[in-house]
Amino acid sequence: MFSIVWQIIKNRLTLEERYQIIQIYFGNQSLIRATYRQLREFYGAHNRPSEQAIRRTVDRFRTTYSLNDVITPTRQRNVRTEENIAAINESVEEDPNLSIRRRSQELGLCPSTTWKILREDLGLHPYKIQLIQELKPRDHHMRRSFADWALGQLETDPLFYRKIVFSDEARFWLNGFVNKQNCRIWSETNPEETLQTPLYTEKCTVWCSLHAGGIIGPYFFKNEAGGPVTVNGDRYRTMIKDFLFENMDDIDPDKMWFQQDGATCHTATATIDLLKSKFNDKLISRNGPANWPPRSRDLTPLDYFLWSHVKSLVYADKSATINALEANIIRVICDIRPAVLEKVAQNWTSRMRFVKNSRGGHMPEIIFKC
């Protein structure tokens, strides 16, 4: 490598040599070959400039009207100066939603410099917008009222959070999607491989209950033929009688409260009466002794922990059939450690305090970390 560079430097023509080439070139009717032959008189047969060097010199002169080397502009490096840091800080205060690329263009900085200033000098981090369920005007009052009731129970019994059985349903869609842009088949010839997919992806509806001491479930809603179905009042009450009540060996219904949201199948009179037959008045539900506030998914551990946790692991396996999907759901739920459930249930007390202090507002992102 060193010898190549040294050869290039040694063969570089001086300004006097380039001037001589231009004189001889135009004196020989602008012929490269004739110029090359005449240079033999001055350099000899072996040391004269090559035809390529002559052509390069002539082209440089025709283009720039100069015999000097063309200076290649180098990319100017942006430095993290105090002026640039102050400019980016002011830009963020004006519009925190602007992308790094757009902000760099507006400020005349390279994206890497902008990124380093944002992260290392200003200590900023990019956060995604979190979608939350809209609260109606009356919801704030109902959430505050429920929080006041819950905090009153916790004041009387600091371990009250351990005496609530939270319940909910969720839908799991069969992950049968194949991204054809990322799927490749390496072959010498086109195998003309196709994949048939159903028009409507299969899904299953799962019910679970969660308390500080464990999980009851999952329960899959199915018809007589074993196919997945949605939830209605009759199916929900059948689940309560045949599954929930039969799996409460570790729960004392005289001491535990049962929570459910305001779905119609949950709040039907027949359903409320059935739950009261086991839990008496220890029922947290719409139309129940303790009124559960509507649109409050951020207040139940199944929504702020269980379903997101299970889906993040289940969908990673890309189950091919409903049976495989159900088996994965069972496996993931069984793998949840009891210490995690205790922490998740205890987190509910922090949410109650925040609802009271925020006058019924939504949870901040930090509360979602269990």
C-alpha cells in the first residue's frame, strides 16, 4: 500500500511540467499521441508522462482553466458547541414532536450531531405516544368516587389489595400472517410457492381471574363442538358455575371481593345474583355493591399487566393453529411467578392514590411499570 502511494506522489507532475505539456499539446494540433512522442525529447523514452497523464492535464485545463489540482471539498463536521446545544434546546422547546432528520435540516446540522446533543448533552429520550381510552365527563367523578372507596378500605386494612379477585376477558387472534416482503425461498428455479390464508383470521376468547395469591384460568369460551365462540350472558354464567366456583380452593369467598367490568353479560341481573350467591355483597361491578367505574381498563391488573404480558410472549411463537395458540396461552400464564402477582396487585394501591390526586385522570406511563 505504501509503495502504491509513493508511486503516485513520485509521478505527480509539477506546474512547470503541466505548462510544458499544454504548450506542446496545442502546438501539435491538439493531438495526445503527437504530444506523447514529442515529450521523449525532454524525458527520454521511459520517464516521460504517460498518455493518460497528458489527457488528464489537458482535461483539467479545459474544465477549470487552471493547472492546479482540483481541491475536493471535505464534509464539514458539526461540533457540539454551546451555540448548537442552545439552538437544539430552543428548537425542542418550540416543537418537541419534530424528527431528528427534520430538526437537523432546519438547524443546518448533521443528524448524528443532533442525536448526540439530544441524548448526551440535553439528556432527552424519545417517547412513543400512548393510546388510552377516552373518558367521558362523568367518568372522572365515578373514578374518584371508586378511588375514595378503595382507599378507605386500604386505610382500614392495608392488605385489602390481596382480597380482590380481578377478572376480565381478552381476544387472541391466530397469528397466521406471512410478510411476503420478508419471506424468501432460495432455489435454482422458481418453486412458485403459494400460501393460502383464510379471509377472516381465527381467534379465541379467554377469561382469567387474578389475585395476589394466584391466577384462576385461563378459560376458553367454546361451543359444544369445541369451536371458539364469543361471550354472552349464558356462556358467562356457565363459566362462573362450572369453572370459577369449581376452582376456588385457595379462595375464601367470605373474605374475598370479586371484580368485573361493566360488560352487558357481566351486569345482567341473573349474573349479579349468581355472583352474590357466592361472594354475598363483596362484589365490585356496575350495578353491584361497589360500583366499578366505566372505561377504566387502567385500574385492573389484567389489562395493565396480564394480557399485554401474555400476548407479547404468545405472539412471538406464531402459533399455526388455535389449539397451539391455546396451549401457548396456558404455558405463559402458568409460568408467571407468584412474586410478580403480589407486586402487580400491590401496584393497584398506587393507582388508586393517583386517581384520587389527579381527580379521576388517566395513569401516567410510570404507573404502568410493575
